[in-house]
Amino acid sequence: MRDVRVNGPATPPRMARGGSWRQRLPKVGGPNPEAPRPGRRSIPLGLGIGLVGIGVFAGWLAMTTTAQASPWAQIRTASAGPPAAIGEAANGCLAGAQALPAQGTGFVQIRRERQRQFGHPETLDFVRDLGATQAGRTGRYVMIGDLSQPRGGLMSSSHRSHQNGLDLDIWFLLADSPAQAQRDHPEAAAPPSMVHDDGLAVNGLWGPEQRLLLKLAAEDARVERIFVNPAIKQRLCDSERSDRGWLRKLRPWRGHDAHFHVRLKCPKDSPDCAAQAPLPAGDGCGAELAWWFTAEARQPKKPTEDKPPPPMPAACRALLRSADLARRD
């Protein structure tokens, strides 16, 4: 899906929320795949900015108690056959998914009870490669969050994207061991934000490890774009001197202060995968980024009524129907 212009920067598909800037964007042009679904509560700006410290749990609780059920969330098995990412990140599905191991060299996935450890094989390879590289540099573990459901599709909470097996969340905080990651970060205790409560700058938890992790991910040729908090993008725009090419992939968006959201390019084995429009030229550190710190961005207008969702791709309808038939057998 291409980015949508909202009187400022382009808008990405919807993220797993956590931390500051959790309010909704003004609705313009068409359905915004990053916006909350109908029936979901939003947090006013004045509260959202002041609740970074405690907002992760509260935001998660609000989303899970108001989320709409999705039939895709009831599926517990991947489909047989070759892997294929189908449709868009916010309107698609995943055939022949593979499950990410609970841990591997340099990585550990937390919150696997969500059943969101599935992805296209290229997504899993990306995680393994990033973990191995990170382990070689720091000896610590990358904490992986949500990938996709067994057959992708719309989740009942937390995301509108992550549907076609090419999206994944990575926490900025590193872990000393898989056991420590699982112990310290259950469902109700998300890793901490890297951004001050006012949303204007990074806090004392941001450091060289976080920069390295983000840079390693962005420099991977399989990565199309990465969604980060505007304050994090601003910090990197200010600090990077000679090698700035990787900053282009960092797309500012609300939330994404405790984790970043990676989106991979459409794989060659997935002809039905719909890519977003190419990234604009430049490093994204100019007027586009500055807009996020204006009153317009920080005090969005009340959203209008959500429009009907786009039709599901035919291949996804068939995949969902086959899962339903399998459950009846």
C-alpha cells in the first residue's frame, strides 16, 4: 500500500502501539491502515504525551478490551504449500507460513502466547541474520515482538498491518539472555520507551546499542522501510554525519518509541504481494520530519467516521475458506 499524504509526512500502515503519541490521525482521502478500527478507543493528546511511562500497559489493555474479533485470529495452523505473501501489509494474508523459533543466535521472541510468530521465510531469515550480527557485536539478544498470524490476515488487536508476513516489531531494549527477556517482559510489562514524556526528544535509555540495532536493520537490502518515533528519527538526523543513506528508510510515526516496525520488500516468490510506493528521495530529515513537531501533528483534528475496509484479495478469501473447512473436518 502506498503512503498517504496528510498535510505533512506520508502515513504508514498501522503499528503496534506503545508509549507516547498514541492519538489518532485525522481521516483523509481514504481508509488509513494505521488508524484504529471502529470501536477502538483513542487517547487524547494531552494524556497520550504524558503517559509514556505507564501507557504501554494501559494502551494494550484498552486495545484488547475494545478490539474487534477477526476470523484470522482463530486459525492455529499455517497452510500447506509454498510460501507467498499476498496483498498489502494492511489488507492481505500469508500462505505457507513458517514459524519463528522461540529463540536463536542473538534473538528471542517474547509474548508468543499471542500466536504471532509466523512469517514469510525471508522474514525469518532476516531475524536470524540480524540476531547473529547483533550477537557478534554486543553479545546480547534482540527481542522480537509480533510477526504475523499462522495465515496472516487481520488481527483482533494491536495491529492493522502485519497481515502478509513481511512486517515485524523489534524492541529497542536488548536482553542479556532469553530467560531474562521472558521473565521481565510478559504481556503486561512492555519494554520501556526511548522517548521523553513530552515526545520531543529521546531519553536516557537511548544509546549506542539502540542506534546500532536500528542501523543494522535499515542497512539490510531486504528491508523496505522502518517506522520509528519522530523523536528517534530527529536524534539520528542530528547525530549522523558521514553515512546518512540508511536514514532514508526510517519513516517517522506516532508510537514506535519502545519498538520499531520493520517492513520487508515483496519477495520474488510472491507475485500477488502489493508493495508500497517507493520511498521519497533524500534522508527524510527536512520539512517532512519537522512537520511531526508542529501543532498540526501534535493536536490532530477529531477523526471522521471510518470508511468500509477494502475488499479482501481473492487469494486470501480462498485461504480463509480453506482454514474454515479444515476446522469443520
